[in-house]
Amino acid sequence: MKTKEIIMDSCKNKASENAPIVMHGSVVEQVTEYNYLGTRITSNLDWSSNTIAARKKKLINKNYTKIEHVLRSKHHERYNAPIKQPL
């Protein structure tokens, strides 16, 4: 089942126990963190995991751009080919 349940609570005390939700005879999985439309939502409403994921994604894109630049310049030097910018 794709359905997930997340209980958002900013309280420090997590003493309350919630009854599981059942849909079509299956228990809905409870999670503490969920990725929704590229944004990480946590049960304690903390943005740190979202910030970490965004930093990782930016670092990967930055490194990819550097590698792409090196490969394009090497291709240009070897074959004297014009470098076209992607659309």
C-alpha cells in the first residue's frame, strides 16, 4: 500500500500512543519522515533533514556541472568542435 501516515506534533513529550489506521483491511504505515513533492516533511516539524537533502542535491549538481565543463572543453580541444549550449 502506498498510503503513509505521519503525525505532526511539536511537543517534546511523545507519551500518547495512536491507534493504527486500517484501510481496506491493511494497516497504514506510520512514518516519522516523508518526501512530498521534493520537500521532506518530518513529524516534529523540523527542517534540518530538508536542508541537508537540499545541500546534497546542490553539491551533486555543482559537481556534475564541473565534470560536464571539463568534458566539453576536452572534446573541443581534441576535435576542434564547437561547443553548443543545451536548450
